[in-house]
Amino acid sequence: MKKTIEAVNALILLAMFVITMIGVVFRVVLEVPASWTEELAQYTLIFLAFVGSASVMRDDGHIAISVAIDRLGKRARRVVRILNRLLMLPFLAVLTVGAWDNTRMNWTVGLPTVMWMKMGYMYLIVFVSGGVMIFYTLLNLYLDVFGRHPAATEPGGAA
């Protein structure tokens, strides 16, 4: 699943690049404003952030300040990781449920400059990404509880 998410993220990045280049060509070469490119580029950036966030959740790749955790013993690091994941789950649940509610409410609301692009699409991406993040958090929690998480076997491995 992680490879698929990373492939989707690569396609989103490519789309953002192409949309931005089209905006530059319209503005500089053709001297015609194309405000729709800026709105689509903003949406692809949002998509990129949430899909990318879901992708790095599997490997605990999010930015973390681990100075204090690195000084703990192996068992204490494992307990901190478990507590961290338990604290993340309610936040992710609220994010995901809220995204679903917003998806339903905004499914038919179009952008001012790009009517085929609906606000609900953005919230759907947030909903799906939230679900993936919950799945990976639960998977990593399971692996931590049973001592199978890779960070538990790496020397100095704090997730």
C-alpha cells in the first residue's frame, strides 16, 4: 500500500508542476492571466501534503525532536512510542470524521475559477489520508505492543 500511496503522490507532484508551468506560460508568454492555475496548484499542494503525510506515517518519517527520547532506554522508548500513538489516534479520528462531514457538505461546491473541481474532492483526500494514517498508527501500535516494530530492534532507534 505504501508504494501505491507514493506513486499517487508522485502523480500529484507532477500535476502540480504541469499546472504551475501552464500558469507561467499563460502569464509570461501569452500575457493572459489564468487564475485557475493558481487555485489548482493550491489544491494539488494540499493533496500532496495529506497524501505524503499518510505515506510517511508507516515508517514514522514525520519530523520529530527526539533529543529526550534518544536518551531513554530501549524499553522506555517503546513506552513513549506507544503513548504517542495512543495520543495521536483521537486527533486522527476527529480529523477523519470531520473530513467526511465536510466531504458530504461540500461535494457539489465548485471552485470559483474551476467549476469541475469540487471542494468535496479536497475533503475526500483528507478523509482517505486520515483513514490511512489511522491504519498505519494502529499497525505501528500493534508492532510496538508486541515488540516487533523496527525501531525496537535498531540501536538508538527512536521513532
